[in-house]
Amino acid sequence: MARQLFLSFRHSRPAVRRSKFDRYIPYRIPLIESPLDKTNTPPRLYRQADATPIELFFDLFFVANLSTFTASNDINSLEALWSYVCFLGIIWFTWLQVTLFDIRFARDSVFERLCKAVQLATMVGFASAGSGFATRVLPENMWIFHSMTILLAISRLMLTLEYFIASVYLPPETAYNLRCVTLFMFLNSLIYIALYFLFNDQAASVGSQIWILWWFQFAAETFVVMVKADESPGIGFEDTHLNVRMGLLTLIIIGDGIISVTRIVNRTVGNGWTRWSFVHIFGVTISVYLLWQSYFDITPTENLGKLRQKIWTCLHFPLHAILILLSEGMQILALTLDVSLKLKRLRDTILSACGVARPSTLDAIDSINRTIAGFGIDFEHGATEENNAIQGLLWDLRRQSRLCPSDMESGALNIERSHDIMGNVTVALFSSMGITPPDGHTTAKRSDHLLTMYLRMFGFVFLYYFIVAALAMFMFAAFIFLVNHDPTKRVFRLGATGTRVVAGLSLLSIIALVSNFDLAYKYMTNPMILFTVALALLICLLSDQLWHTLAFYSASFEAESGNDIELDAIPTST
């Protein structure tokens, strides 16, 4: 029996009963395949009911690219947040353009596989340039913008070639619109190449944010592709699996939030599970789960119509950005809660050194040292200077004749030294967990400088977390309004949309706590902060059942009044 090759451009036909005299004739993948399904009269575009393996493979490259960028970039300032959103936009709109072609015209062929290989290579190129991506063009990151614009040009040139080949097989009246898209993609790729020469040492004189022109190109190419799809019958998105593709990408992005959960587990339970570590991880897990349920409970199950379909598709970019920012914010808040509990334990240990039952100086210092060692801090991960500072402070305390101050004499373990120990342990804990302030790593030993720096960063995370949580509610409200356009669902649409708008406004009002430092600090160090978004999502999901019931009885009442309403069209569950 011949051994099957691992990589082959041919596969056998479905198995049928053959006699031993039948000759095996392999099915060879064509060089180029027509996008038309000629079994229909007249021929129409071949439609896939579900995502193809190569499409799923492309999705994996997208999320791997995103995960790599997330691992190398912290969202700890407004500039870092915009860098994150902008990089996501670059790879997301590239993914969208490839998807809008694939769901209509892609057929398995040697040519299409080669095109996909190039598109996958561009995703790898984006990952190589993403680690140093910033919102300003500077001499030190010039190569990143050069690489990005060339990769964008290559991606659009491949789409130009694919659209042109597809137009050859279409009828003349349909091929005209597709060739307009081909021409626009070609011109757009030339603009990307022209931008390469604008990214130079004189970019500051032109504008350090000239790369924003990319966004105008993203919007223009999306607009042209979607408009031209409607001008000719048969090449639109109504009968495609676009909804499936968007749903799968959303599922993968929500699943990327599970990576945040595993990171939290890895960083907080290294020395074993505790009651509070379980609470923190459960809060993040239930939030990710309810985000998944909140989206897939409102995905379209019927034709949305041309305009609604396009709006629904484009709204997925802000939704995906919001979901990613939410998962990153939850990760930082959960780690902050873990650090706050450890710092409380250290504070109690320091206070016990000069408490009522005072131990000896050596026993007190050993107790402080054991408490710090019990935190499992990886000092090699960006906290070596803090480790030296902590050990220096403890060694200095061991040599003092008097540790605790009194009314008559001063002691070595005064408020200033206690704060210095707390401050350096704070920096070491966060640094070992990969959380650093936007100004970079600091070597300051003054606790007030250290704590102020981190409090400013956590104040920013607190603000953006609840802002994007509110935006997530507004996005879900918009999706419900778009998807449930049937008149029989009017009560459910208005009720469910209103519930999510109210929930979003409630989450948005939480940012007012920053005006009161004590109240904001207590809330940020309380596990309830991780369950707030989950509670809002749960209320919305439970209220949907109420609105479905009211919608059913409302339709029944209208039917009894003589209005022509089909009760069977009323859903009884989400």
C-alpha cells in the first residue's frame, strides 16, 4: 500500500465501491477555479454554508498576531491604549478585506492557496513589527512604519490579483463592478507604497501621526467593496456565511480572554490556592463567560437586509476592541487585588514587630523577611534593584540597637523606613507580574514617589475599564436593535435595548468615584470590582426572558384585536 504524502495538491474522490480492475484516478486540484457554481441555471456564485479550513487557519494567524502584541505591550497609559487600538485596526481591516473576498469568490485551487500563503505571511510580518508599534513616527521606530505600509501594500496587491481573476469568470454586467473594486484596490496599494516615502527623517515636519492616513484608506476600501457588492445581483453578502465568520472571530477573541485567566492563575496561585485567589479568578472567569453568552444570544439567525448587514459587520471592529480591552483591564484589576492583599499582610507583619508583644529585633526582621519570601516574587523579572533595596533595608535594621520607636527615643523601624519597605515590595510585586508604569521602570526608593506612580496608572486603568464596559453594553444594545427588526419583536427590541443602555449608563457613572480617593481606593481593592460587569451582564440576560414573555403577550393581545401577527414568529427564549 502506497504511503500517503504529508503535503499534496491532490486528494481522492469520495470512496465508492470499485472492483479490483478499476483504475484509481486521483482528483487534481485545478490551477485556478471558477467562483461560479455551474450546476445552477443560470450559474451563480458558489456558496459555502460554513467556514472553510483555510479561513479558520487565517483566523488563528490573526489571533496569534494579536496575542503576541498583547504580551509585549501593556495598556498603562492613554498613548498605549491608542497604540493598541490602532494596531488592532491594521490587522482587523486586513482580515476583513480578505474575508469579504473569500466568502464570495474563493474556491480551492493552487492559485488560491498561493494567495493565502502570501496573506498569512503578511500577518507574520505584522507580528514582527507590532512589538515596537507606537502612535508617533520617530527615527527609532521608522522601520516599523516602513514595514507596515509595505505589508499593507502587498496584501492589497494580492487582493487586486484575486478580484481580477474572479472578474474574468463573471458575466460582463457583474464583472464591471468587480473590476472597479480591482482598480480601487490597485490604486490603494500604490498609495500605501507612496506613504513609504513619507515615513522618513523629515516625518516630524509633515506630521508625526501621518500614518492616520491608513485609516482613511481602510474606510474607503471597505466602503467601495460593500457598495459595489450591492450594485450587481449575486455578489452581495446576503447568502454568504459572513455572519458565521464574524461570530467565529468574536468567539476566538473572547477565547483570548481565557488566556488572561490562565495568566492570572499562573501569577497568583504559584504558592497554592487561597480563598481570595479563587474569588478573583472566579470573577474574571464568570465575566468572560457572560460576555460570550451576551454576544451569541443576540447573533442574527435570519437575513438582516443589505444595510443592516453592513452596519452589523462594521460594528464588530469597535466590539472586538472593547472585548480585548475588557479582558486586559480585568487581568490588571485581578492582579492588583492580589497585590493589595499581600501588602496588607506585610503591613500587619511590620506593625506586629512593634506591637504589644514585641519580638526580638532578629525575630522581627526574620518575620518580615519570611513574609516577603512567601509572596513568591520573581525578582529576576525586572525587580533586581528592588530586591537589593529591600535586603539593604532589612540588613540595616538588623544592625540597629533599637528597632521600635518610643515616646522618649527614636527607633530604626520608623514610618519612613516602613514605607520604603512597602514601596519597594509594591514595585517588585507588580514588576514580577509584568505590570509597569508608563514612565518605565524606576529606581526611586521613596515610597511616596513609587506609590503615586502606580496609583496614577491604576486610576487610568479604572477609568478605561468602566468606560469600555459601558461601551460594550451600548454595542450589545445596538446589535439587538439591528438584529430584531421584525415587527413581532418590537417589545423585546425596545425593552432589551433599553435595559442595556441603562446598564451602560450605570457602569459609566462608576467613574465618578475617582473624585473621592478613599472611596475609589476601597472599591479598587474590593473583589466586587471584578463582579460589577458580570452582574450588569447577568441582569441584562435575565431581563431578556422577561421581555420575551411580554413580547409574546403583547403579540397575543394584538392578534385578538384583529391585527395580522404570526404568534409562531414570537421567540419564547433567547
